[in-house]
Amino acid sequence: MGHGIAQVFASNGYRVILVDISQEQLNKAMEAIRDNLQYLKNCGLGPKESIEEVLSRIEPTTSWEPLGGADFVVECVFEDLRLKQEVFKKLDQLCGPEAIFASNTSVISISQIAEKAKRKERILGTHFWNPPYLIPLVEVVKARDTSDEVFEFTYEFLRKIGKKPVKCLKDVPGFIANRLQHALWREAVSLVEKGIADPYTVDEAIKYSFGLRLPVLGPLENADMVGLDLILSIHDYLFPHLESSKKASSLLRRKVESKELGFKTQKGFYDWTEDQMELKRRKLMEHLVKWHLEQAKEE
């Protein structure tokens, strides 16, 4: 995520300092950015300037010191609360008084992340989605102490560089999109666990029904289209039968304990070959590129 976010800012003309723990990681990051830019260019989505010009705006370093002059910092370390707290404490001490500090965490409370920093009013969440150079959404999360000025500036800044920011007004676990995504995943896993359908059927049912509508019709727009009186009747009948467990699925837990981790081990809800995994990744990228090309035509 870190190098992908760096790519987004550099592609929009900003000088970027990319910090990592080793030169090896930085080399991999810069090579990945180069490959991403070439892929986009081949698809007709790359920057108008040369790839080398974009790369020249990124300064890879293992030192924190260059961050002292940064105006906007996005943290992308592991999802470990203590580690993130220490990062923001250090950034608070190192950076200038006007710097804005953003966390790319996908679920951890921004207010908790900010606890060890003094300038809590300048800390907020900016949850980019992977890959950040193709998925437009960024959730801008207002923590307990985030100032209105920092919140609004960040929203407008992200909009200016071509992202689709949305405002999460309360610092809740999972923010907006992950809460929605994992509510769906909880029900999907439950349907398999209870023997109602196999994984393939669950995925097909989503992809070939309401999944087709989602790019143009969100759930609340859909509810208005159907009629809220009918939606209420359906919810009154259906909700008592939906999965409402407060704990992760025991089926999911058993799979993890058995090292059935999905792509990582080539076995999860499905069995995967190297070719199948590569095909699935390629189809996803082609789908995202196609979406961007269609958006460009509409503009």
C-alpha cells in the first residue's frame, strides 16, 4: 500500500519521501512503482509525462530525517496499534507545526493511534483501498480530536488529486466500507458453514445478481427504488434469520488453524493453482482498468 500511495501523489506532481526499514524494501517498492506506471501507460491510463519524471519526484530513504519538512504524511506500517502509536509520536516530534498526519489503517481506531502524540488535532485516517492507483475511494476518518480544518483540508486535497474521498464522521472500527464488506462476508461464510450453499454458489449468487448493480446503484439508492415500505417488511421477516454472531466464524477459524489461508497456501474456500491465481489477479486488474477507461470517456 505504501508504494502505491506514493505513486498516486507523485503522479499528481507532488514530491514524495518514501520511507521504509531497509534499502532492499525500497528497491522493491521503486521497481513496483515503475512496473505499475508502465502497466497503466500500456493500458492508456498512465501519466502524460514520462515514467522517469514521475519516479524522479520520489525520494526513497531509510532515514526519518527528510520527513521533518513534510506537509502531509501517510503512515502505512503493519496493523499493530503500538507500532502505529510510536510512529505518530515520532512524527509529532519531527515534523513542522502545520504538518498533517494520516493513517492508512483499515480498521484500527484513529483516536487510539493518536494517543501518544501531542498534536492529536492534526491526526486523522485516510484509508486507501488496494491497489490505490486504481481504486478511487479513500475513507477520510475524523478521530475524536481531529480539527475541522484538518478534516476538510484533507478531504479537498484528496479530491484535488483525483481520488474519491468520503467522510467518516465517527471513529468506529472498520470505518464505512470495511463494515459493509465484512457484514457481507460474515453472511457469505455463514451460508457455507451451515450447508446452505457451497463457496462457488455463494460467489456466483453475488456476482450475477445485486453485484452487477453496485457500480451504479448503492444499497440505499436501491432501497429507495424498491420502496422503503417493502424493505421494512422484508427486514422484519428476514433479520431474525441472518447471521448475527459477534465472533468470527468457527469454519473460518478452523481453516486458518489448518493453514488453509487462500492464495498464500493455495487452499482456502477453494483450491488454487498458480495459473488460477494469476488469472484471477489479471481479471481484477483488467476490470479496474476498464472502469477507469469508461469513466474517462464519460468525462
